[in-house]
Amino acid sequence: MKKMMTAVWTVVTLFAVQFLHAEEKIGGWVNVSLEQRYVGLRVSRVIHDKPMLWTDVGLTLPKGFTAGLWYSQALDEKSPNFGNEIDIWAEWQNELPHDYSISFGSVYFILTPLDELGKDNIADHWIRLNKSFGFGKHTLTPEIRAEWMWTTPDFDDGSVILMPNVRHVWSEPLSINRLTLDHTMMTVWDDGFKFAGNSSKGVFARWYGGLHWRLTENVSIRLPGWTVLAPITDPGDGRKFATSINTGITFSF
């Protein structure tokens, strides 16, 4: 663990030096959302079946890097099954010939108290390849996405997750100024992540998105937002159809 953390901080320091000398502007966002329930993206199950408060803070950095922190807090007194967590993530994106884009990223899920960092938490690496197509006020972005998720004590005992998806963005639908429809249709396949109770392979359809209303140049609200999870196959481990509605506000800078 010490060697890993030393390597991580060395890489972060090298990137920081490059950012200090870069001419590109650093931007970012802060998003606060109220979620009906926590429907997990990678594990395809309801992680906590009570209202959640989610906070997402991100930075767009030079050289194609983005990084951020995502905080999940259950609004009831008790939150079993990973309802409360802190996720630290980073991603690097690069443009390829013929307008393709490739991204590599990592996220570390802190599920235990901070004084037990590294014990029974979860980490994940991903790779994404996509290309956008514009049609008037519509943009379609098909994407191939693959991930490897594991508990931090044991990298080898992880799970493969495949998430091919198509994102659709419609600017000013029905000629309504300041409104954008942004939603994604996704197929999620995993080979069973035991830590989350997924004991077998499963295939799910996931649809998530929302209506985004721009209040000012730097402030927008999502109302309503939604997530729908539907099993295509029966994994036999308790995962089933689930929905969640949400709303949120985003400040960009």
C-alpha cells in the first residue's frame, strides 16, 4: 500500500507541475442532487432504498485531465449497504483520428471511516471509446466502455463490467429556450461482484438522464431527472427492476 501511495503522489506531483505551466484555463463544477434512492451504476442493484443527498465537485484540468470528488449521504438515520461513501476519481481524455475520443480513468470508493483507509474499500479502472454525431440540435454519442472493479485488499478477485451506451443531447427541445434534454441508454453486463452481493453474471438495461434548465450562464437545474434499471437476464441474486427520480442544481466555473 505504501509503495502504491508513493507512486500515486509522484504522478500527481508531476501533473501538478505541468498544470502550473499550462496556458489552458482550469474550470469545473459543483452539483448537489436529491435522489429518491441509490441505484448503483456498476453493480446494477439498489444500494440504499431511502432518499440520498449527492454532492459532486469536479475540475477540468489542462492536458485533457479531469478530477473530482463525489459524496453520497443517506438522509435516514441508518445507511447499510454502502449508502454513505466518498469517491475520488480522475480521468484523462485524448482525441483520436476521425473524431474519436478515448479516455482512461480510475475511481476509489471510500466505504469505511477515513482512519481505516484501504480496508475493504473498492477501486475501479475504466476505458472509454466514443464518437459524437451532430444532427441540427441533436447530438448522439455511441460509446464502448469497459471496467475492472475490485476490493482494495485483492486486485485479482474483481469483476469485469461492460457498459456500451448511447447518449442523446437535444438542445432547446420543442423550441423551449434554456432547456436541454440529456439522457443515456446503456446495457450493463457484469460477471458477478461478490462484495456487493452479485453472485452471478447479469445483463441489465439502464436509462438515466433529465431535463436541464439553464438559469444563468453558470447555473442550471435538473428537473426532473430519472434512472430506470431493468434486468434483461435473471442473475438469481436479488437484483431486480428499480427506478429513482431526482433533482439537482449545478454551478459551473
